[in-house]
Amino acid sequence: MAVTVTSLSLFVVAKNSINARRLENMRARERMRKSNEGEYPDLYRRLEESEMASPMLDPAKLQLVQELEIEMMSDMYNRLVTACHRKCIPVKYQETELCKGESVCLDRCVAKYLDVHERIGKKLSNMSQGEGEDLTKVNMDTKK
């Protein structure tokens, strides 16, 4: 009886953890869906606030930036699907539905992929901001 209660409690904890990850993944998918539809308000706000966007970004350039963002998000999504499918789902399908192990594997794979993608994006953003500051310093030094 004690083993059953322990197993049941472990199952509940695992299920809650999986549900939390699924909710996080659903939110990420919703953000990707919105970005593919051109409804990513955070991106536009950041573009408008950046130095690049203020006086120098005309509507044609803004459209180009938006199209590139959509293309990058679509590419990231396609790579995610390919990588996680290859990792978590066997070549020969045995059932029409995903089994629990495949489902858990996919949840973890997607969460890791999105986490790494976000970290890399932040790192590249920080690096580009640092380079922009360095260029500004160089330009100021040459003007003196």
C-alpha cells in the first residue's frame, strides 16, 4: 500500500511538472504563432526604441526587418521540429498516438531548444550592443 501511495504521489508530481512545461511551451508556441502573423508587439516596441529604428528606419526597411524576423522564426521552428522529431520519435511508427515517453521527450526537447535559442539570442544581442558601443567610442575618438 505504501508503495502505491508513493508511486501515485511521484506520478502527480511528474504530471504537474509536465503540465507546467507544456504551459510554458504553449506560451512559446503562441508567441511564435503571433510572430508568424506579424503580431509580435514586443519586437516592434524594441525596434522603435532602438537607435537603429528611430530616425533611420523607413517603412521599407521596417518591412524588411519584419520579413527577416518571420523568416528566422519559421526557420527556428522548422529546425526545432526536425531535431526533436528525429530525437524523440522512432522511425517506424508503432501507434497512431504518441506514447508517454515520446510525449515527455518532445516536451523536454522543445523546452531545451527554446531555452538555448533564447540564451543565444540574448548573448548575440549583448555582443552586438557591445560592438555598437565600441564603434561609438571609436567614432568619438576619431572626431577629437
